[in-house]
Amino acid sequence: MTTLSVAGPRPRPDAAGRPRVLLAPVTITPSKPLTPSHLKGLLWTDVMYRATRPLADVTYRYSHTTYHRTEQTLGFWEFLDRGRGATDYDDFTEERIGELYVAFRAAERAPAQALLPYAEAAERGWVHPVSTRVLRLWSRHYAALGLHDPGLLRHQPPGLGLDAALERLTGLGMCLDQREVGGPAYLDLTRFGLPLRRLVTADGRPNYLACALRELIPLAPDFDEVVLLYDHELDSDYAQLERVLTVLGPRVRRVALGRVPIEGRIRSARHGGWRGLHAGTLIDAARAEHHEDAVRLGMRLYFIAVLGPGRQQSFRSDLLLQCVRRAARLLDAAGADPDGTALQDRLAQHRKDHLHVNPYRLTSHLLGKRRTTPADDLLRTVFL
């Protein structure tokens, strides 16, 4: 068995002596509407963040800047400019932009050389107008749902350049870099029983995992726990990411969430199928009958407690509205905690051997039969 020494400084508690937690959810490409699967991940992360904050110093890292370098983003930008020129996207709806994205994914991809100017501009903080438009629309949905905004419209570059990240991996004995001879660069964790994973193509295009390593390698050593939240279909990549980050010092937790089926089928957003089922329409439908707090709580009850972490249940708008109605009743009944238990103690009950609070356990507790009068401070701190 190979023994690896811990690299980097040990985690430091905050000024109050609390542990430090880094939440690093998978990002969503700003090129389409937010689907039920996207909403599930966003709400799950938000509850985890807000419920863990009273117990730990929590950093919520969610940088679109880091992942603009991926081909699916740069390629979309190049595809639009090549086909539409200098279009004004300020009045485009998410559905209209999503249709353009579907057309892009069905088209032949552009050569790497055509994407290079976009990659260089993205590194300097430039964002294509189409993605700026999407992020602004998403910001409105975040506000309507009471989601913490981790900086959707901010320039948040990763701490390492691509070459520096690969050099760091090489120093850890985890990189097979063949770029000098015209080949790709691989993450090499074969001594841990994991397969080689390409990070950069022979023509210089980094994938999502390469971007994640640029961001998380310099951040991870400063935390006691790193929580990776992601789509279950990315499990193999995140197992590799967990292995790398563990070597840097923190305890790494992976939280894989299943996508939400639509009429029994799980489809990628790249194929469309979101009409009437994306964040904007779902929020509008719920707000037509209920006040803002009921919508915020009801959305969390449905996408976390009812759907759970798996992917067994198809999306049902009737159940979502039932949860919003249930939320309204819970809010009307809310009062002081009947047991007089401190908020931190109530939140800590929903952890196991990890530092973060489990959103499913916490949210399901609200729907349980044991507690008919939810504590107002819990609702306000975590769910609204």
C-alpha cells in the first residue's frame, strides 16, 4: 500500500474556534433554463450551507468563471458568434437561449483554434452576452427562492492556472503529461486502483475535472472538510477528485444527487424538454396561489424531502403545489421551540460523522409526525 504525506498547511479553525467547511457544488452551464434537476441540486446545497453556518465557518464556492473554460461553454459562444454575429441577447428568454444551446449540441464542434480567443478572454473575466443574460435571469430566480447567491455575476478566477495545476499534480505523482510530445494530459491515480482520466486534450482543451482541480487544489488545504455536491452520473470523476483533495489534508465528503425524471425518463438539458418545467414557470405557478415564504419552504420540502437523494420519483407539479400548501400551514403554526433546545443543538442532530448538516434528514424532519409545531428560528435561518 502506498502511503502519501499530507501536502499544504493544516486546516485552521475560525476566530470562534469552529471547524472550517468548504461546499463545492457542481456548476450549471449558463446556457439554458434551470430544470427540476438543477433546482434539486441548488436547493439541496442552499439548505446545507445555511444549516451548517451556525455550527461551522462555511465557504460556499461556486464560480462560473472557473468553468467557462470548458468546451461546452466556449463552444456555445463560438457557435453563436459564427452563426448569429453581434446579436443583442438582452430580451431573449431562457427558453429561446436554451433552444440555441440544443442546436449547438447537435452541431459539429468547432476546432480548438477557434475557441482559443474565447478561452483567453474568459481568463481575463469576459463573459459572452448570452451567458450574462442567463445569469441575470438566474439571479432573479435565486432571489425569488431565497437562495444564497455565491457570486453568479462576479469574476471569480481559480487560484491556479492550468499549467500550474498540472505541475502540482505532477509533484504529487498524479499526472501523466504528454503535451510536450503532442499528446493529452491525464490524471494518473492508477496506483489507487482508479483508471487514467484525461484532463486536457492533445489540442489543449481542458475538461470539467481539470477546471475543478484548478479551483480546489489551492483551496482544500485550508479546510477541515470539503463537501462535493454533484450529479450522480459524474460519480467516477468525483471519486478521482476526492482522492486528490484528500491527499491535501481535509476530509472529503461526496454527496451525489440523482437527476429528476420527467414522466419516467431522465434526459440531459442538452436535449431540451424543459417547457413549462423550469424554474421561472414553477415559481410563477406557486406564487400565483401562495406567499413568498410558503413558496420558498415548499420548494425545499418537495425537492429535498419528497424527491430525496435518489432518482426514483418523476417530477409531479401537483405534489410540488401540495408541498407549498403544507409549507403555508407550517409557517402559520411556527413558534418558539417547545423543548427550549438551542438552534445549534437542533441542527447538530442532523449530522453523523461529518461536519455539515444533512439537508435530507433536516428537511424530512419537518414533514415527520413527531413535530407539529416547527420552530420559527429554524425556518427563518435555514429555509427562508
